[in-house]
Amino acid sequence: MQDDDHFNDGRGWVGGRDAEEPYTVSKMLSSFNAVMKPVAQDPSASVSLKRKAANGVMLDTSASEIALLDTQAKVKHSAQRVAKLSRADKAAWADAQRLRGNVAFQRRLFAEAADCYVQALAALDFGSTAVERQQCQLSAQLPLTCNLAACMLMTEQWEKARQMCDEALKVHATYIKALQQRGRACTKLNDFEAARDGDSLARLEKQLVDIDRAETRHKQQLAQHQQFQKKMMREAVGRLYTDKKEVAPLRADALAAAPQSQLLSEATWVTRVLAHSRLLLTRALRLGAQRLVGFVRRFLRQPSPPCVKDA
């Protein structure tokens, strides 16, 4: 199986320990000093890099500026080496760089870890469609950018850390890790209002995530409870009718086999019930009619009210 740190692009192995290393400014200065040291009259003398200011004054290049130039050289080198790889191989190579950066970070080699993360970012292939681009941004660019911001925080480069977090938040505006890192960087930069806003949003986003998880758990528990209730109801109904004797339907042959006296007795009983019901209904109607007649008679017997004559 092919090692994650090595990929053959047809021109040699890319990304392995034996691969061609980028020629950085630091290596250039080191090689110059190594060549000049045997012939230098002053053993303490060394070659240094100068930069020309806007007013024409030559100034010494700081260590942070040289580190930035080195990073740019490494990024360019990584982009050139993976340019011919397939999209899948580029993603695998970038992930290998990420893992190497994680190892360096755990060893507190933050500058080396940052270089690995930057090279991994430079090797990302965002695809040709909007869906592929979004997938690459969320799965690779976002965590790598936050890892790079963590390196900036550990090396107390607060402004760079904030810039890295801003780039991450462009991809995902409510990414909790980026919000927390940005809040920390803003605190170190004495921008307390921005730090407070980011921290509040991070807490709110975390609360929303917790609420979603709680809602999912509640729905699962509710579904399980409903299934349990249905099961218990089925079992209870089954036990209720287990001991009941099954009543056979009345068939014509059973009627034919019944004794004649039994059939006559049952018919007589039904006739008596019907006759009794008719008698009760007749009496109720007579009683109602009698009461109505009595009411009319009482009404007619009442004297008429006196008439008032006109004056």
C-alpha cells in the first residue's frame, strides 16, 4: 500500500522525506554563511538580508519577515509539486501534511506545524462545481485554517491569529472553534468588545447544538415509549381474551335440531314482551290525551278580563 506521505506524480515522489525540499530564504542565508565562513576575516561576520524602506534606507530584515518569506517559498513549492496530481491524491497529500502538522504541534514545534498546515492549504483542490468547493471548504480548509490560527496563538502572533479566524468565519460564520480563537486573539489585542461578541455568539451556537441534540434524544425516547405502550397493550388484550370460551354461531341445522317445545316457549316469550310493550305505549298515549283535555277545560273556565270602555 502506498504511504500517505509519498505520491508519485511521474516526476518523482512528492511529499516524502527524500523529496526535494523548498529553497527558502533561511536556507539561502545558511548556505552563504557556510561558504563565506572559511574565508571570512571576522569569524562573527555573517550574511544578512536587507530590505529597502520607502525613504531609501536599508533596514535589517526581522526574523518574522524571514519566516514569512520562507512560508511563501514553501507554499509555492507545494503548489508546484502537487499541480499534476489527481484531485484525490491532492486531498490525501494535504491530509498527510495536516497529520504531520498535528504531530509537530503536540511536540510544541509550532512554527513547523504552521508550515505543514500552510502547505496543506496550498495543495487543496476546490473542484469545479459549487458543491465540490463547499465540501472542500468545510472538510479541509476550515479545520486547517483553525489549526493555523492555533499556531499563531501559541506563538503570540495575535493579529495573524485573528486574520486566520476571520478567514475561517468567511467559510462558516458560526464555527465555534474559530469564534473562540478569535475571541482569545481579540482579548490579547485589547479589543474586548469584539472578543465579547464572538464569545457570546460561540456560546449561543453551542447552546443551539445542545438543544438540537436534546431534541433528537427526546424524540427517540418518545418513540421508544410509544412502542413499549403498544406492545404492553397488545399483550394485555391478548391475556384478556385468552380464557374466554369461543361462542359458536347459531346455525340452521342447530335450529332444526332444537326441541319443538323450546322453540314454542321462546316464541311465546317474545309475543308477551311485544304485547306488554304495546299496552304500555297505549296507556301513555291515553294519559297524555287526558291531561291535555283537562288543561283545555281549565283554561276555558277562567273568567274573561274586564273590558275598558272609552270615556
